[in-house]
Amino acid sequence: MNIVIYGTGYVGQVTGACLANYKNRIILVDIDPAKVKTINKGVPTIIEQGLDKLIATFVSNNTLEACLLGDEADCIKTTQAIFITVGTPYNADGSIDLSQINHVAKHLGNMLKLTNNKPAIIMKSTVIPGTTDNFGSLLETTSNKKRNKDFYLAMNPEFLREGRAVSDFLHPDSIVFGGDKQAVKILKQLYSWAPNNVIKIVSNTKTAESIKYFKNTLLATKIYIANLLANYCETQGIDYMDVKPAIESIDAPYFFCNGPGFGGSCFPKDISAINKQTNSSLLSEILKTNDMQALHVLNYSLQAGYNPRNEKVCVDGLAFKPGTDDVRESPALKLIKALYKNCKELFAYDPLPEAVKNAKRSLEDLDITYARTLEDAIASSTLHYVMTNWPIFLSLKNIQAPVFFTHREYFINGKTKIINPDIKNKKYCLGSPLKKAPDYNKKLTETISYAKNLLINTKKRFALDFKSYFNSINVNFSEVVNAACMDKRLNSKHLI
């Protein structure tokens, strides 16, 4: 099948490369000449495991290529499917910025004037419910053509984790789409390689749009709960790792890892955008708490007796998570801004040079020393804050300087390694107390009871907010929950 994809970010490049893997001919369209040139050399412009091999292979055999916006006119005349994967960042007030979506709609409308082809146009960008239908209306106005006659529309949300996006696309636990009958038929053909039990066809585009937000927000809520509980455990003299199994036993046992808060290109902007629609006090709390969590390690280290003003500090890990060079909304960058001019000297290190490059671009006004190697970082610093759980940072357990780990779980070759604090040797972990409660077992029982109630009540509150919102836009709440909970990291307990 001939496919045109507008946008060459994470979603566009991964979608294009993975669909090319199933004998489709892919044209990636972008406004950036440098991106187009790089991709046409067979090189991705992002760091994603396995993506480099796919793009190199399919560029070399001429099944994938990139072009500048406007140069795809001939391709539009023969394409069966057009994917929209442009960015949807947020505005200063937290609302979604649909300028790129609207620009593509007007451009594509003019392209459709030049052809009698009747393509399926598939929204894959994350957009607030109702956007895909509005996109179709703008296409009709610009092209003077009619939806369901001259073109067909569907929504197919992406569920790709940065760092694992290729694997997530090729081995999905859920594929969701909804829209016009002919567009759905095309999507069935495109995903014919996937097991039937992972494909969920929903009522309409608005429902498909809603599922993406519901899913991302519920995952972020689990992180929020984990951090609330871990911070609470510190004050009670309890280790959060002793509490975590209890809440995992009454929910899907994923995403309850505490840490410095979530970052990246999805959770912060998606929660902010949907919060502007739902006006949810819970979502407002999640966003506020997440911003504060990035700096929680500073308060923790002060309680442990280490004031960064007296230290040469190194922030270890700049990307928001391992396996990616993405520093957008990274907790590490928030910490660096707070530390700047509030310590003797400030160093930063990440094992990915691309992450360092992106951090430099984001922090260009700050005079920071970027260590070239972890050994250089260790030699230069007297205090470490580990903000990303790259396995390489486990070696910091063996140095003399005090180290504050913000994560307890590290993932090595598909296995989880739990690290524990060693206060005697100045190794500390968020979520573990500086001093254990004297009546530990009794306090643990009380804390577990508190934790279970917090989890259940938060999920119920979450459900009430979303059910009210979905009712207001005529989206079936149960349909959204059931589709979202195809993800093994989620379940419907206390939601329905």
C-alpha cells in the first residue's frame, strides 16, 4: 500500500519505518530540510532502539523516503492512506496547540483538489476529542470535497513508549481505531499482521481520541500515587518498597515506581491539555505535584545533612528516562535550574551524547560543566543526584561521595534490579526513610492500609471526573475504559 505520513517526529518516523516493514511504500513529509536530508541518507533523527536499522534498510531498498512539504503532490494521487503525525504541544495556558494540525489540514485540502483519489486520512497525533472531526470539516472547506465521498477519516491513536517505540509498534498489546467505514477497512488491511485480539474498533473518532488521553492520564495517575506514597513513607519511617506490593496486589502491578516525576513529550502536555477540557481538580493536583517532585530530592538531601551550597554537585542523567535522548519536561533539567548558582559548582552527565546535546540547547543560558564520561563526573563532584535510572549509574554505589538515587528500580536485560539505601556508606534512595520507625511492623500495617485507601479513592475520583466529561461530549465511558485497559499496565478496578 502507498502511504503518506505528515510529520517526522517520534510517531512519524516509527510509524513509517514499521509500516514499511510490512511491504508498504512510505513517504515521510516534513517542513525541515535537514530532517528530510538526514532520513534520506538512511539515518533517523531520533534515538530509538531498532529504528536506525529499519530506516537504513527501507531507504536503501527505496520503500521509504522523505520529502519537503509540497513535494508530495504526485504521491497523494496514488496513496491509499495518509497519516497525520505532527506535533501537538501545549500553549502557555496549558491548552493544546493545534496550529500544526490546522496547517496540515489546509495544505492537504489543497492537495486533494489536484486528485480524484479517495484516500483514508488517519489522525495519529494526540488531539483532544472532536479534533479529528474538525480536521475533516477544514479539509472539506479547503478542498471543496466531501467526507465519506471524496475522502475518509479515522483516528488511530499511538501507544508508543519512547525508547521502546519500535517494539511497541511491532508487538502491540492494543491497536485502537474508529471512524468512517472505508477508513476503518483500510486500517484493518494495514494492521492485518497484528493478532485479532489486540485490535479494538471503537464507535467513532471522538471515542478513539478519548482513549489516548484516558490511558496516558491513568498511567500518570499511578506515578502520582507512587510518589505521594513514597514521600509519605519517608516521613513515617517506612520503606516504600515494603508498601508497594500491597497496592500492586489490588491493581495492575505496573507504574507504581516512585521517582523524580514524569517528563517527556506525552504525559505533561496530554494531562495539561485534557485538564483544560475536564477542569479536574485531581489532574491539577497531579501536574502540580509532579513539578514539585523533581525537586523533592533536594529537600531529602538537606534532611540527610547535605546542603548543595557546600558541594560540587553532579546531576546524573539528563533525558527524562533511559533509552532516549528526549529532555523535554525532564525532571533533571528542572533540578539543574534549581541548583544553578545554589551550589559550589554544577556538573551534568548523561551516557547518551545526543541527550547532552539536547540539554545544552535547553539550558544554553546556564554555565554548566558537562562531564564527558561518568569517571569524569565522579572525579569532579562531591555530591550526586541520580535523576535517570540508566544501569550505568549503579556503579555510583561504590564511590566515596554521597549519592542520592531518585529511582529504586533499574532494568537490565529485561530484568528488574532493586537497589537499597546504604546510609552508612552515604547512599540514599527516595522513598526510604533516613531513620526507620521503631515500631516498624505496626507502622507498616497502618501505612499499607492508608496506601490502599489512597489508591482506591484516587481511582474513583479519576473515574468520576472522566465519566462526567465523557458524558458531556457523548462518549461512552465504559467503551473507553475497556479499550484503554487492554494495556496490561492498567485495569478497570474501581473505575467501573
